[in-house]
Amino acid sequence: MRRLVAALVLVALCAAPGGVHLAAAQAGTPPPDSTLPPPDSTAQLLQQARELYERVDIERALPLLQRVVAPGWPFSVTRAQRVEAYTYLAASLVLVGAADSAARYFRAALENDPFTDLDARRFTPGQLAVFRNARRLTFAVGARPVSALRVDPRTERVTFTVVTTHVATLRVEVRSTDASGGRVLFQGECDGLRELSWNGLVADGRLVPPGRYALLVDGRSRLAGRSDSTRVYFDVRHELPTLEDTLPDLRRNQLLPEHYPPSAATGDLIKGLGVAGAVLISGALADGRLGSRNAALPATVAATATLTGVIAFVWRRHHPNAPGNVAANVRRRQDRQSANDAIQRRNAERIAQTILLIAPASGVGP
């Protein structure tokens, strides 16, 4: 039995796929996976390894898991697949008594994905203990990618999920990629998983403008004094009803003239003189039988007309404004301002109904 355990540990520590056959030969047994069909993808090999692990066929599961993480593995491996392989490899090593090697693979899983965890219903107390120790020795912070969301900030919130592998001081901030400061969502002690809600407002209390943003996560271990950080990018767009355009200021041709032109005073004088002249001419042409008493009447009327023209001339010169037109223009401007105030109120009501469209972005800035 000891020889078998030693052989399995040796297989797990081999870096190349050929190490599987070497370890099997040293143990005096055929290659453990020789009866399995050759896999044509990482997913197939992981599925085979999981099935063997669930059947507690650790002797055959270990070499398959090691092949996935070996540098010579010819197929592509996603981060999730690599984390799964590290986790099952570590769990298998615990079962064969290689706790130190298992801890190294658990740490590799945590370094690749700080959200890695073990389900207590599926793993043994020994495996859970080795994993907890690996978490204490490894410090990393993580943030889940942002999912596409349609959020009404009046009643809904955006939820971000962050994690630390062990107790740490954590700061989480939402910041525009074009700004130097942002909205702090959390600052304090964190140990493990934490969900944070965001109401869609920036630091000054305004609704977040459209653009690209980053969730910045910075942590410092309370156990080891090490620091780690990560960031997740996402885009924000606005969805809102169409806004009305305010009415433009009244143009000159839409207003009445508020000042009389200089010629208006001269015109008043000319009108008075014209009336006086007409009266005098008409009196001269009148029947001579009217007598001197009646002939004085046209002169009186002409003098009155002349005086009226002079008074009007002087008045226009000193009072060039048109009060009636000024009052009419004031009413027109007030009506226009009232209309624009109503438009702005309706627009404000529509802006208050703004929906935030959140979408994941690539891992770089704008």
C-alpha cells in the first residue's frame, strides 16, 4: 500500500504527460489510464477524471488531472478548467495522504480564482482542513464579472460580488475610467465573500453618466501583510423617454418696437404744422363776407395745431419709449418662459425615469 501511495504522489508531481507512464512503471503496474480512450479535449479529460474521482478511483483520476495542468498538454485550458483540475488534484492528493502537495494545488486554485471553495457536503473533513490552511497561506482578492443588467435606480440596485481568501482590509470603489476619483462602496474588514449594492449614483449624488467604469478592489492581508488588487470593467448607458426641446428666445421680428425712432418726433411736429397750414389756407379761401371776427378763428386753430405739434415733438424727444409695446413684449417673454419652464419640468420627470443599462466590458480601459 505504501508503494502505491508513493507512486500516486509521484504521478501528481510530474510535470509532463510522460511522467504518468514513468510513475506507473516505477510502481510496477501498467499505466493507470491505459484502458481509457484518448481524450480529444480538456473538457472530456476533466469529465473522465471527475467520474473516476466520484467512484473513488483515485489511482486512475490523478494522472488525468495532472495531464490537464502539465505544460505539455496540447489542448487549450480555460481558467475555470485549470481551477477545477487543481481542486480535484489537491482533493485526490489528500485522500492518498499527500497533504503538503495537496495544499500547493489548493493554493494554485485560489491564486487563479479567489472564489474557489469546497462544498462541505461533497468533500471530507480532511480535505476541508487542508483547504482552509491553503486559504490562510494564500492572499488574493477577486470580483465577479458584471452581468448585463437593466436597472431602475429608483427601486433597484446593482450588486457586485467580491471576495478575499482570508481576513483583510478591503476597499471597493466604482470609478469612471476618465476620472481620478469615484464612489466608494465599501471600506473595512472583509473575510471571504461579500456582496455590495450600488444605487447608480456617483460621488456627488448625481445619476451615473453614460460611459465606461471600473470596479476597483484593493485589499491588504491582515495575516501576511501582503496586498492584492483586481478590477472589473463595465459600460453604462441610459434608457429614457425622448426629451422635449425648449423654445428659443423670441427674435427681434417677433417683438414690438420698444423705442420710437428719432423721426417720430419730427413727424409729430410736421403733422402739427401741416394742420395749421391747412387751416390758414382754407380760411384765406373762405368767403370774404365772413368778417374779421370769423377770420380770426382759423388763426386760432392753426396756432393750436402748431402748439400741439411742438409739444408732441418735445415729448417724443424726451420720452422715446413705447410703454404699450414694452408691456406687450414683457407679456410675450413671460409666456415664452412659462412654456419653457413647463417643458423643463416634463423633461425632469422623464429624466427621473432613466433606466441604467449595464453591460460587461473588456478588461482594458476606454
